[in-house]
Amino acid sequence: MDDIIVRALRKKLLTELEKLLPPPIALLERRLEHLVESTVTAWTDSCMYHSSLDAISLYEDHCCGRDQIPTETTQILTEHKNEVRFEQFSNNGEYLASSSSDCTAIVWKVLKDGKLTLKHTLSSHQNPVSSVAWSPDDSILLTCGNAEVLKPWDVETGICKHTFGNHAFIISSCDWFPDSKQLVCGSSDPEKGICMWDCDGNEIKAWRGMGMPKVLDLAVTPDGEYLISIFMHKEIRILNMRTNAERVIPEEYPITSLLISGDSKFFIVNLNSQEIHMWDIEGKWEKPLRYAGHKQHNHVIRSCFGGLNSTFIASGSENSQVYI
């Protein structure tokens, strides 16, 4: 039904309702719609497992079951020959990339039934591949290896397009800016710091020097406004790319990983104190939200946002469990 017709019918209904009410009482415009929206919002906010895009019926109170949360293994991928270090789905959900200590990365195709099949094995690194990053348009996949260079790959052909830096440039992490034309990487060598390149390998900007600690992980907010980095010295740095203003957040324990929410408002870090901390990017929170229960002692444990509107956090654990 046309939106103009709907509004006219609502106004007519409001007029008829006002005729039935005593003179002191008057209904605000769109009051009924506001009440219904408030009720639906209250239902979803109180629903622990809410993760559905389906319309909510007003004929009964809303409550999602636990079956809304994925809890069963549907497929085991065994093509890697050593420890899997990192995985990331493409932005359009059509691919999964994984990296491994076997010195390869694999691009998997997501089929219509949800199963994954191997598309490319990327075999140009000489050392374990520690991280991958999809370009926002999903046309290029970045890979970086332990004590090694950064390589962008054409997702369609599986061909390496370029090699950034040299073997003296120790890259620990990488990410893209929203235009898919600029990328950034962090080095575990303080003298190399953080570098920003274009897709041809030309350095655009760099943050380096003796005051730069070892970079463990970094990420760019999806809107491109901020560059967030975590460092060996138990600190988080949030750089505003537009103003160059920087905010530093100290943590009490070593930080192992970082992830930013899709709406560019929050980020989570894993600490080896067996906690996950969630911070707001704009700096309104004095303290983080804390999540605990998973086990983390000797390995890098990563977490991610998930579910409808990123309302869930999922974390790996050293006790072979996934915590949500």
C-alpha cells in the first residue's frame, strides 16, 4: 500500500478516536504507532537470543528460542596441513579466507546450501601466514606472513598482484580503507611502525620512530574515520584519520587481538587475563564492558561480533569451546 495512503488512513483513524475521548484528552500525532514501536523494541531488547530479520507479530509476546544461535558443526575443512592462524568471511558473504602455519592461505567459495568448497590455494609465502584482509569490494585479498612481506591477491584468478616491502619489513597485521584503494599494515619492528600504501605499493604515509612500540594488530573502522592499533606495551591507540588526534587507552594485561564492529562504534580486544574488553570508539566510556569465562593462557585467542546488529560476541577458547 502506498505510504501516502497509509498516512491518510492513520490520520483518519486518529480523528475518529479523538471523537470518542473526553475533551481534556488528546492524542499526539502518530501516538499509536509510537506505542507499537516501543513495545516491539522492548520485546527485542529483552529477548536474549534475538537474531532474526523476520517481522514480529503483535498477536503474541515475542521470544526467540535458543535455536536462533548456531550450535552445531556443519562442515570441517581439512585442506590446511598445519595450524590455522586466521579466518575471515568476505564482506558480501560469498567467500571465506583462511591462513595457516603451512605457509598458505586458502580462499573458499560459499555455496547456496551454505557449504564451502576450495576456490584457490595461495602459495607464495615462505613463512606461516598470520593474517588476511578482504578489500571492501571483495576483489582483492591481502595476506601477511610471520617476519615476511604483504601480498595482495586477485580473488577471481588467485594470482598475486604485487609484493609490498621486502623481507626486512616484518609485517604483523594489515587492513583496508573503505575505498579499496588504500591499505595499511603494522610491523612488529618499531623502526618500521605503521605504513599506509596505495595498491601499487607506493607509500602514502607512515608512523614510525623510536617512540613507536611493537604493533600486534590493527584495524580501520568501516567508515574510514579511525585507525585503531594494539601494541606490545599493553596499550590501544585510536587515531582520527581526519584530524590526526590520537587517544591512548592503557590496559593492565597484554592484548592479543582486536576487532571493530560493523557500525564503526565499538571495538573488542582479547587480553591474556582471560577477559574480553569492549570499548566505544568515540571515547564516551570511562571503563570497558568486560566479558569472561573463556580460557586463554598460551595462545592468541580472537573474538568477533555477530548476530543481528552485532548484538553478540563470539570467542574461541583454549578448552576447545566457543563462547557466545
